[in-house]
Amino acid sequence: MIDVIMPQMGESIVEGTLTKWLKKPGESVERDEPLFEISTDKVDTEIPSPVAGTLGEILVQEGTTVGINTVVGRISDGAGAPAAAAAPAPAAAPPTPAPVAAAAAPTPPQPASVVAEPAPTEETAGPLSPLVRKMARENNIDLSQVRGTGAGARITKQDLEAYLEARTAAPAPAPPASPVQAAPPPPPPPPASATVVQQQAPPPPPPPRTQAVAPVQEQAHFRGEAPAARVEPMSVMRQKIAEHMVFSKRTSVHVTTVHKVDMTRIAKMRDRVKGEFQARHGFSLTFLPFVMRATTAALQAFPLLNSSIDGTNIIYHRDINLGMAVALENGLIVPVIRNADEKNVVGLQRSIADLASRARSRQLRPDEVQAGTFSITNFGSFGSVFATPVINQPQVAILGVGTVEKVPVVLDDAIAIRSVCYLALTFDHRLIDGALGDQFTQKVKTILENWSEEVL
Amino acid sequence: MPEVVSAAALCELRNLGRMRYADAFALQQQLVERRKRGEISDQLLIVEHPHVVTMGRNGHDENLLAQPELLERAGVEFHRTDRGGDVTYHGPGQIVGYPIVDLREWKRDVMAYVRALEQVLIDALAQFGIAAGREAGATGVWTEQGKIAAIGVHISRWVTSHGFALNVATDLSYFRYIVPCGLTKPVTSLQALGCRADRDQVVAALARSFARVFDREMETYD
């Protein structure tokens, strides 16, 4: 069996994502025939097979990111001896895919030499961050004793910390995260040698491969355990959401103010009309269009909340386009109700029902998720009392609506049952002062508490 | 006068004008194979595509906001392709560059290659007074007003294909078909930044910049 490794496609590259196997186990492959594809950043690369043979097993599944030099699969060579566990080491002599061998030329020792390092375990995981190397050096840690839990079994800072902790508590029985330690200590390799050496210019001659079989068995041992974690790539939507959230937090100074609103008046009206509303319009009446209607009125009164920042300018938007966050199965999207101030409660509820259902079935048109000037998120529908939402850039505020629930309230020194909800306004403190944020939210509250508009 | 001999390797510049995505892709594949066999020098193909949305191998359908039928109605082709990166748009007013370079004769380093492509674009833009740069973790070329050039690359035995797309006078509204959730950062173009340079000037600047960054001598065949 010949190990196929994750090649190093450049000096700065420490890991790659295996995106696609082009052969299935049991299929034969020619030397230099594309075997799998990897992706690093915006580059997809086909990796050719190092030898002709049959793809024996796949050790790294598609979509997994592993460190360079990780064994991703095995090929039994032409002789077709799958009894290759016992195969003599020389068979594995050139385990590097052809162009990669060339690739590694400036960074001397071939992966083969890494496999053959005395370190018996995941030393093959290869790349270590400078921090980890430094920690290992300073604390005189034998890295072969540390079990990596990072991607591709890389050793992380946390692993070293856990190891150090366990070591300090010296004879303590079986420190949790390291079944490796139970194994008798291997001949002490020079600390961190495997990886540090690779960085140096003059290549030391690759050590003889006499121990090639042992590491393989070690790895098999590890694969036999249930993994402590599962690695899964983010969907593109998730990546975009993550990017946007970080971007927003980095851009705006988020401050959240929470106001309590008595929704009893609206709750009663809603109870009174909801049957007929449903019959007449074909969708049900919720609290959300009331909050939206009050919000558009408050935005008209306080136009700074309906603006954006552009450098040192403030852009006041003419239109009031309300974004509404819709939870999807694995993400969220914020469709926009254009000119929301021109719609009454029925119109708003119609837009909400329509946009939410089309968002979930991915039928939104592109222009329906653009040009929002202010957003509302209704986490109350999931039972949240209040939360601190993140601003949807480049807007400057977002209103979160908590769940409406009946609570005991003191009114005129008597205890009454009222329908109450919390409105949480997150605003960009660069532009909006606390007083303005509160005035705005009070305006929304006042309109809701004194609701007079007919709905039907 | 003694003949001036350049030490730089040659790179053939092919300015192909308007070409459908599928045709350009077929041409690239053909040239990649010939480059692997050493029959031709490095190539820099310059094309302009009709409206097309392409999705890389790692692209996810959910990142395509518009349904394929909607794209079709809007006259936008849709292709899945084998470059890195996810989904992108090409269309009129954009300069698409497909360098076919054997990295074994440059640096055997795919990240260095991507950074070099960025440098080519940054240097070319500087010739028009546009300050552009990189953003950590977001391959491509960025200005303060947004992303101006996208990069996606495929490599097979160290020979590159696909490449970059620079917005010169692109109708940026087409990017709405691929903007998920309205969450991505904005895109921009030379024109949107107030630069009046025409396509040929920008192609010439790109070729100069490419020659310098990759240390190639550009040859033009018409």
C-alpha cells in the first residue's frame, strides 16, 4: 500500500480541503491520472496519483480540511497485494504525487521522511502554528505525546495546554484527552524536530524508512476510536452570514435599549377580529404588522433611525424599506417590504406572509432582499422575551420584538393581567445617541399602547 | 546595434474579444493540455463574456439567489465549472483574464500565484489612479467602494486555468443574481469609481503589469 498525502501546494500553505475524490475505492488509477481535488482559498487543484494501482481506502472524506502531509488515502500498487500492511517499506518509497515532490523541493524533506520520523503518532499531521512550536519548545514538550484535536488531528494551543495541565498533575491517573499517553514513551525525538526541520534550507538526508509500518498501525489505532468531534464545512450561506455578522460588529457600535410595551389593547382587538381577518384575507393576523406600522410612523418622526453612514456623511433615506428577518432551515434572510409606511396593517401582514413563505421556499426575487433601510426581527415568535440583535449593515438600527405574554402588572395600585412585550432596539451609537434611541422606542411604544386604527 | 536579448520567458497575449463562456472554457482546456506537453509558452487570454453566472466546484446552490429559470429569462447563462471559489458573474464591460501558466517555471506555490494575480490587478489599477488592495481572508481586489476584481483558479499538474475578472464598465446590477441575503459586500467597477479609461487601455495596463509581476515578455499574436 502506498500512502497518498495531502500535498503542500506552496510555502505558506499548511492545510487544504479535499473537495472531491475522482476515484472510488477499488477503482484502478494510472500513474499521474487525477485522483482527487483539493481547494485552498480560491484555488482548486487536481492531484494526480503518485503510482498506478488500485485505490484501496479513503481516509479523508470529501469536504474535510486536513494539514499538509496527512495521509488521505492508500493505493495498492500494480502487484495488487492488498495484504500490504506487511508490505516492505521500499514499496512506499515515492509516496509523493509527482508534481508535488517537485513542489516540496525548496522545502526539503519529502513527506516520506515525515512518516519515518521516530515519532510514532500524528506527527504526520505536520504543520504546527508558530505559537504551538514555541510553546512546545519552551515547555520541552515531546509533541509525539500530544494528541491533536484540531483539523486533521493538528495539535492546537489548547491541546498543549491540556497536556501541560495533565503533566503538572503528574502521576494523576489517566488524563482525559490523551489515550496516547498510556502508550510507553517512544524513543525521545528531538523536540518539534519534524516540523522545524522542514523549514530549514539545507535538506538533511531523509532517514531510512525502516519504521514506516509502525506509524500506520498507530493511526489505525486512532481511527478505531469514536472521534471526539466531527468537522463539516460551512455552507456558503453560513459563511456569508458569519462574514456579515463580524463585519457589522466591527463596523457599528452596538447598543441595545429595551422598552416594555403594554400590548393589551392590540391583543384585545386582535382577538376580536382575527377570525374574520383570516376568513377575509386567507392569512392570519399577528402582532408583527402592528409593530411595523408603529415603527414606520416612528421612523418618520425620527429620520436619523432610517439613515446610513457613509464616511463622515449621513445618508437620510427617502423611502422607508423595512427588512424583516426570516429564519430559514439553516440560516436566515432579510427580505424587504418597500415603502412600508404606505401600507396599513392588512397590507403589511400580507407582505409578511408572502415574503416569509417565499423566503422559505427560496422564491424571492433579488430585488426583494435589497435596499432595506431599517430592520425588524421577531424573535418573540421563538419564545424569546428580549434579545440584542445585530444591525443589518449598512443600516443603523434594528428593532427586536419579544414574545407577547400575559403578566401581572401593577396599575393604579391594583394588580391587573396585561399582555406585555419587550421591544429591544439595537442602534449604532456612532450616529444615534442613547436619548434618541429611547425617544424612538418610546414613540413606537406610545403608538402601540394607544392603538386606534381599525384593522378590518 | 546588438540585438537585445530578453532573459524573460515568453507569454503569449491573446485578446479574444467577445466569446461565450463555454467556448472560452473549451479553448482553455485545449491550451492547458498543450501547455502541459510543452508545445506552447504561457498564455494570457483576455475575453469578454456575454452575461453568465458560473459556479465553482465548491459553490452551493443556495448561494445563487435567482432560480436558474429567472436567470434564463434575464438572458443570463448558467454554468458549473471547475475553478476555485463559489459563484460569480461575468458580462459585458468586464475584462476576464485566463492566464495559462506552468507554475513549475515560476514558483511552485498556488497561494503565491493568487497573490501575484492580485498584484497584477492592483498595479494595473494604480495606472489609472485607483487605489486598490487586498482584504485578509477575501481573495480578490478591493477598493474602498467594494470589490473590483474577482479571482478563481484551477490547477492541474501545476498548469493554471481560469483566472480573474475585472469590472471596467460592468453593469453591476447583474451581481444581484448572486448576492445571497443581501449580505455580501458591494461590488464596484472602474466606471463606478469615475474612471473613464476604455477597455483597450485597461487590457494594455494589465498586460504590462502581468509581464512585470510574472517576469514574462508578452508577445501578441492576432
